[in-house]
Amino acid sequence: MRYGQLTQVQRYQIYAYSKANWTQKKIAAELGLHKSTISREKKRNSGLREYKAEQAHNKAQARKKNARKHIKMTVYLKFRIAQKIQEDWSPEQVSGYFKLHNIADISTQTIYAFIEKDRRNGGKLCKHLRRAMRKRKKHYGSSNSRGQIRNRKMIDERPKIVDEKSRIGDWEVDTVIGKNHKGIIVTIVERKSKFMIAHPVPNKTESEVTTVIINSL
């Protein structure tokens, strides 16, 4: 006996056997399916009065069509996730930010799975999760400004038209830090077309990043 997705033919068979008053156990045995498959099928796809094959198949196909598509974890997406986690963002914050800025519709579960895979491969992203950061002391108001860009504008300060992505020419710059903080890449993404320029930098100093941005553009 097996589990699995039912075909339209199998649904017509279930309908016919049900009309003949066969039990779910007997139908499952006849079709070589597990009885729970028959039970689940009839609960999920029955109409208001009874189970009908065509109606059941249409409902199942509609759910399949509307199901969330699998998000392909591209190199760029992995870089962006790693960058935000290294900045001590939570997976929930990363997921929300990506959806808000149309980067990717990615769930928090997928991000947690990515972090777990990184941990199994010897990575340190998991150390940035809040549960692992409880003993870390935050130095708010510290004079230490390493990695900060002088005179930078915050996202909420930029013109609203930038968020509309209705014109070519609005660029978003980020720095992506590699595994174990080794290797840095500057990414420059045109917000409307998604055209991206990426270039490595030896370090994250203002002068190096500025030089790479100018040369890349």
C-alpha cells in the first residue's frame, strides 16, 4: 500500500466504489493505496453533500496551482540572507524585508533551514540568532563606528518614488560578507530592472568600497 497524489482516474474509481457502498479500507486495498489516503481525499475534496470525482479533481488541481512555488536559493539570495543575519537580523525580519522590497517571497522556515545547513557545514550564521546572542552585550551609543558609512541616508528617508520602482536609475548598494568574515563583495542592484553589478573588495573601509562602486559603474 502506498501514499501519494491521486490521478483523475483514481478519483473516478473512488467515486464509483463509494456509490457501491464500499468501505474506505476496501477501496484502498482495491487501488493499492493506504486507507488514510482515501480518508484524506474524501475529507478534503468532497462537496457539500457527497464526494464527486470531477469536483474533487478540480479542487485538488486548484490547490496545487495556488500552492506556494518553491523558492530557488540562488547565490545572490544566499548572499543577501547571510548578510542580513550577520547584521543580527532575525529570520522573521529578513523574510519581511525581502517581501517588502520584492527581493523574494521567502518564508522564515526556509531561512532557518539555510542557517541550519550553514551550521552543519561549519558556518557561524547560527551564532547571530537571538537565542545564541542572549549573553552578548550590545554597545548602544558606542563611539565605535567601524563599518558605518558617513552621511548615509536611511531607507525611510529616501524619496517615495524609489520604492515604486517605476523608473530606471535607482541603485541599491550592499556589502556581502563571506563565510567566517572572509571575503567581501560589493553588490549594486538597479531596483527596477534587477540588473546587478558585483565586485570583490579587500576590506570594508569607506575608501575601498567607494572606489569599487565608482569603478564598477
